[in-house]
Amino acid sequence: VTEKMELETTFESLVQNAEDFIYQINLEGDFIFLNHQSLNKLGYQEEELLNTNSLSIVQEEYFDFVTESYKNHFRLKKASSYFEFPIKKKDDTIIWIGQHVTNLYETGRSKRKGFLAVARDITEKRRQEQIIQEQQEDITSSIQYAKRIQVNLLPHISKIEQSFKNCFIIYKPRDIVSGDFYWLERIGDITVFSLSDCTGHGVPGSFMSLL
């Protein structure tokens, strides 16, 4: 019994002093335990959150997402789940957390009584991802516009059909814009046709083909 008590004390100390948010939620979604880090980070006293619904700190637009995530975890009998969502601190500041969820069982029984969640503040990670996504969208938008310019420089199929009865074009750039190009011109009675494969791909290759 002494060893068990010492083990429980050590475990409780580890949980309470952990850097992560650690909390337990019953099947109704109410908090039944929160470690010190959870309370300190969110700015609440224990009595303000204990036995209240966990959705109370979730940003409203994500209510359905969080609810469905817990339901799927329970319904599919998953051993663990991970999902990210924003929560509100007591001062209404929004932070993002990445949350790992496992099952919580009744003592000595296999019946599930709730969820054990371990979460980490990923606000900075999300901010960096947003910056990268916006930059990627800007770059992709520019390349898409470059594609329009490049395609309009290529001869139209109707011009090729004037010289060849049976013809078709397969033009599939690997990276939106292409290093390959085709060209056709009539000089007197002679039709000059070129099908070229430039060195390189993507934007550098497309510049080569324009040159």
C-alpha cells in the first residue's frame, strides 16, 4: 500500500508540474480534472472550470468540430486521437492547442468514463504555417498568371490544323508552367514546325522556352 501511495504521489507531481496542459473530461464533456499548467495558462482558478463544460473555453466556430472529434474517438473506439483547435483564455485571448486524447476508464473496469487529454500551445506554429500558406498562395498566383502568358504565346490548334489534316496537341506542364514548347510558321510554301524540350522544369524552364 505504501509503495502504491508513493507511486500515486509521484505520478500526481509529474502531472501537476508538466509543461503541457493535462486534463480529464467526462463523457458529458465536463472538466473533472485540470493540472496547474492548464489553469495557469488559461488564467482561471480551479473552481471556475471544474465541473463546467469543456466547450466553454473553445472558440464558438469550432464547437461542432471539437464535439465531432470526441464523438468519433468514442464511436470508433480509438486508442488515441489528435486534433487542433483554438481556445479562449480568461482574458479572451485566443490560443491554439494541439491535443492528444486517450480513453479514461473506471478503476478496475474496462468501462470508459471519459477522456484524458494532453495538449500543447501551438499558437506560434499555427502563425508560422499561416505565413507560409499566404506566401505559397502568392507565389502560385503569380505562376498561374505566367502560365496564361506562356500559353497565349503558343500557336493555337486552329493554326496547326491549317497545315495538318489529322493533328492534336497534348500539352501537360509538370509545374504549371513548362520548359517544353511547340511552334509553327508558314514561310512561302514551306511549313516550319518545331517541338522542343528545354533543359529544366518549372519557372526556369519556362523562361528558357520563352527565350
